[in-house]
Amino acid sequence: MERIQKIIAARGIASRRAAEKLIEDGRVTCNGRTVHLGDQADEVKDKIAIDGQILPSVEEKVYLMLYKPRGYVTTMSDERGRKTVADLVDCGCRVYPVGRLDAASEGLLLFTNDGEFANRLMHPKGRIGKRYEVTVRGANAETQTLLERQIELDGRKIQKPIVRFLRESGGKMTFEITIFEGRNRQIRRMCEAANVDVLRLCRVQEGSLQLGKLSVGKWRYLTKEEVQALKQEAM
């Protein structure tokens, strides 16, 4: 038996909080009976419905990672006809990206059909660190200190990033930047505040999961051990 709001979230229908709101509004039934917060159900045997529509059946949970190339938007479809990450993932079932990478960025992008797992990873409190390699132009001896600042974005300060200098070549510097939240275009806005131009931005790690030797544009399934580790880190 499982709490009904958790079952709804796990099916990818809504976040846990949104599922609780659906229940509070009286829009959720179990075997024809209106449910209340805290009610439990058997996700296999019981018929849970939202506004009279039965939830989709339980499906096998799928977890995979893609090396997103530059030039692809992180959506499953695009009304403007741009290339999307859905064009690159052909695992035989519907999965959705966890979080985003803007079109000009590349690197590790998770996909799953496990809504509860995705919601935990994207929690705004930022439980899991995301590590990026960022190559910039216009850097100097003060750039690392500027990047380490807790600047204000969207009306509140960011969590303190971890910044490490990696290398310098041909007038360009590469830094390793780890952040713990997912503000819109956060790394790029941090670089803008540090007065440097981003030439390349690549996510190389999320929690304990590393991009490794995965080729650009390719994907692979996560191992059971990798999934379990991410779930523990996101608790």
C-alpha cells in the first residue's frame, strides 16, 4: 500500500505537491470513492482516477543518460521546428528529461518515466550537486573569486558554488563549477556577472553520476547501482 499522492507523482502526472492539491480539491477517486490526504491504495489492484480519468497502468521504470549535443533544445517537441533531445533517445517507451540544458550547452542529461524520482532530483532546495566544465574568454586573476560569489538571481541569492581552475590555453580559461540548484541559465548568468564570455558549457556530473566516456549524441541506461545512489542522494 502506498499514499495516493505518491502514486500519482510516480506516474508522472503531477508533482507530489500538485497531487496533494488535486486530492484536497476532491478531484481524485479510488475505486469510485473520493479520497482524502493520507489515504493509501494498492497501485496495481486499485483504480485511481483524476476527474474521472483512470491513471495509466504501472509501467517499468526506465532511467537513462544522454550526452546532449549543442544545438538541441531540452523538450520532447518544439513548435518552432528546432532539433530536440527526443530525436536522440529511442528507448522504446516514453521518457522525459530531468531538468534542462539550454540549446547552446552540452553534456549529461537524465531521462526517466519515474515522476517521483524526477521530482526529487529537481527539488528547488538543491540536494544534488551538478558539476560543469566551463570555458570562457576574458578571464583574469580575479575571475575565480568573482564566480564564487553568492550573487542574487531572480530576487534571491544563489547557494555558494564550488569553483576550481582547470587550465588556460590560447587566451581561454576553463573552470570546473559545481552548483546545487537549478536557476534558469544559472552558470551563464554567473559568468555574465563575472564579466566573461562563455565559449563552451558542458555538464559532466550530477550527484555521483558522471558523463564519463559517453560519446556526444549517444545515450545509455543507468545501472541499478547508479539509480540507487541517485535516489539516496536525493532523499
